[in-house]
Amino acid sequence: MKKFLMVAVILGFAFWGCAEKKPVATLPQQEEMKQPSQNVEAERPKQTPARIPEEGVKTESGETAPKEVELPGLFKDIHFDYDKYEIREDAKITLKAVADYLIKNPANKILIEGHCDDRGTSEYNLGLGDRRARSAKDYIVSLGVPSARVDVISYGKEKPLCTEHTEDCWARNRRAHFVILKGKG
């Protein structure tokens, strides 16, 4: 009986430990979004376009996102140093442009996606991606944009721009990406 109980406990832990781990996100639509193909490099331009997510998707604030519209090249991604989430000097120009846009377009909101390179665990990178997105949000809010107009999500290492194992590629993946949530108007 003790052997049966021991085997049952071990199998239980094995199945529990092998369960598929979903990325932690601050937006419910993450599970619905498509995973990138293996050749992401060829599919995305160097400066990824600002985009609006699918209609009907709930944001962090619980509101429904408006219709999808592509706004290519509106804001370039900002990048972070290895294992850091502090805003670099070169990112402040982009963040100022995002804040200016939101101030001039009060019906719109923005979603900031936090991304990491593929080093480290998924859980660690999801947390780091969240801290990166939130530091970008905090900077934008400090420039006069109401906090309620800026949502964040972390993709960690789940949506890389580049899949090579080089320092240049890793640096390109350590980023915050901006998605415009277009309001009615």
C-alpha cells in the first residue's frame, strides 16, 4: 500500500510539473494572439509598426479594445540593456513622442508590450518584460498622460523579433513595443 501511495504521489508531481505553462499577461487576449513563426526575421520589418489589437479584446483596464488599424512606423521600439528595465537616454525621445501623440489624441490609448531575449526562464522573463513595460508607462505618465490611457502586457521571451543566438539579436529582442488603441472619433 505504501509503494502504491508513493508511486501515485510521484506521478502526481510529474504530471503537475509537466503541465503547459502559460505566459503571465496583464491582458486577457494574450492566449488568443498568434504565435510567431520560426522565420520572424523575414516577416517583420526592422521598425515594427504600431498596431491596434483585434476588436472585442479586453484591455488591462477592463475596457473593450476598438477596431484594428495598422499605423506603420508611428513609434519605433525602445530597447533595454541586458537584465535591466531602466529607461535609457536614447529611449526618452520615443517616449516623449508617444506622450505627445496621446496628449494630441485624447480618444486614443496605448498598449506597451514588454519583451526580453531568450536567456533565462520564461517566468523570469515575463516578470522582466512586465517591469520594462511598466517603466515605459511610468515615464509616459510622468510626461502628463493619464495612467488609465496606458495599458501594459509582458510577452517575456515568447515573441522574439530575432531567433539567432548572438548579442546583436538578443539586444533587438530586449524591447518595449507600442500598440495604439484607437478610440471613437
